[in-house]
Amino acid sequence: MTETSDYHVPVLCREVVDALCNGKNGCFIDATLGGGGHFRALARKLSNGATLIGIDRDADAIEWNRRNPTATAASVHLEHARFSEIARICETLSISSVDGVLIDLGVSSFQIDHPERGFSFMQECGLDMRMNTREGAPAMDLIDRFSVEELAGVLARYGEIRNARRMAMAIKSSPEAIRSSSALRTCLTREYGQLKYKVLARVFMALRIAVNDELDELRTFLAAIPELLADGGRIAVISYHSLEDRMVKEFFRNSEPHCICPSSILRCTCGRPGKLKRVNRKAIVASEDEISVNPRARSARLRIAEKIAGVTE
Ligand SMILES: C[S@@+](CC[C@H](N)C(=O)[O-])C[C@H]1O[C@@H](n2cnc3c(N)ncnc32)[C@H](O)[C@@H]1O
């Protein structure tokens, strides 16, 4: 199942649809719509009476999907918003419970391929990196505002850059480094000589995560999910960064029952009955076949959890 478009090639598409959608009805949310690859695959399964919501914080993604509408019998809503706002969006649409939710983290190929968005170190571009260009500070302003220690913290934590203080010092001591992607690369080359592709990729990824506050977004989103899901409803998360995957893994594990009541008690009284159960203990990864046609799938990790029936907040 490939819902390929110029915008983005979806990763683990069949696995996501199989995991989320076992009926034709219900309410489903793709909270990282992008080019709508997963969205379309879900839409094809649904009949009238079903509801499908697509969320993206990038106005270009919403606009692209409005111009390329999905053929489906389901009722479709597209929302330009952050996925951390999922509870508010459901409330506004009078949706009290959801049967399946997907987030496919990171950036789309469209965002990378459009130099004016400032995500790519391979092309000449200004250092913007905001997924929503109407909100927050672009990367160049953030770097400008950061102290050496703050910048080093971002590079070390999100980019796993070794001796990140040295890199932060080099960037902060050459003010022209933040003018463009090539200026930043030149600054780094002056300090280190030619850097490997994967190190540059990690520098840019670290800055992007900071600009878009991506880990806090994920944390807030996950916290809202148990209450939103219907009994038996499922959440699927595809992550590409070890910090994100760890956060999802721990959240799912900590949401499972940890009941410490004695086995002689019929009804749990310890208050730790759990809200979710993991559908897969190990992350699902892409096949070599998928990776050969879509190298981006190589680092994808899919985790799925299901709402335990009868749990109220
Ligand atoms: C990997 S792409 C999703 C691709 C999509 N699954 C497809 O099949 O085309 C990630 C998308 O998530 C969006 N995004 C990232 N963080 C977001 C957030 N906090 N809230 C809403 N959308 C977000 C990005 O703008 C981008 O369009």
C-alpha cells in the first residue's frame, strides 16, 4: 500500500492502517497530516458515518490537502493546529471519543525540499525551520538569543553532538553563521574541517527540534490521549528520533496496569489499574523492501497502544 505523492511518501502505511482501522466506522485522527499519505489510506477504509480529522501545524500541508481532497465517504475535517491541541480540537468538533489516532513525527519531504522553509543543510536557505511560519521564532533568532551553554545543551541533547560546547562557541563567535545554511556550514567547516553529512544532519535536526518545541509537543499530546480514546481505541506513533521513541515507549509502559492489589481482591482498589495496553512490545520497523524505495523509513519506529475498556479518568 503506497499512497505516494510529490509531497511526501508515507512510512509504514499498511502497518498503520492495519493497526488503527478494523472497522468502517468511528472517528479517526491523523494528527500530522503532511501530504496526507496515511490520511488517504485510512480514508479509503471508511464509510459514511465515519469521521476523519487531519491536523497539521504547517499551513502548506493543510492547503495542499484542501487542493487535493481525499476520496472518501467519511466526513472530513482539516485543522491547522498543533497536535498538542488535540483535546481542544475534539471539543470544538463535539467529539467525545476517538477510535484511532496517528502521529508520524518529524518533517515532511515537502518541508525539506522547499528552501524557503529553511530545514535543509543541502540547499542554500535562511535558517527558519518553523513548521508554522506564523508562530514562534525562526532558528536564526533562537541561536542569536541563546547563550553558548543553551546552544550547547540543544546540540548535545537533541543532536547528540559530542563536545557540543566547542561547536556552540564556534557558532556564537561568528555572527554571520546564522545568516544562512551555507554560512552555518562554512562556520562549522572552519572549526572542524569537512564535517560528515550525518553530523550536519544532526546539527540541523537539533535546531529544528528546539525551534518547534517538539518534545514538549509530544509530551502534551500523549498526556491527552488516554482520556480521548474510546474503549479499545488505538494510538499509533511513528518516531524517527531516539528521544521521541523513548518518550513514547515509557509513556505506554507507564500507562499500563501496575495493580498491586492482592489477588484475593475482586476489584482493584489501589488506583493503578492502567489506561492503555501495548499492542506491540517491540517497535515495528520498516522492511528492507520499503527502505530500498524510501530510505527515510530506515529510522522509523512504530509503537501502538490500545485503551483498556472500562477505565475512567
Ligand atoms: C513526517 S510528516 C507526516 C507525513 C504524513 N504522515 C504523510 O503521509 O504525508 C510530519 C508532519 O507533521 C507536522 N507536524 C510536526 N509537528 C507537529 C505538531 N506539533 N502539530 C501538528 N503537526 C505537526 C509537520 O508539519 C509535517 O507536515
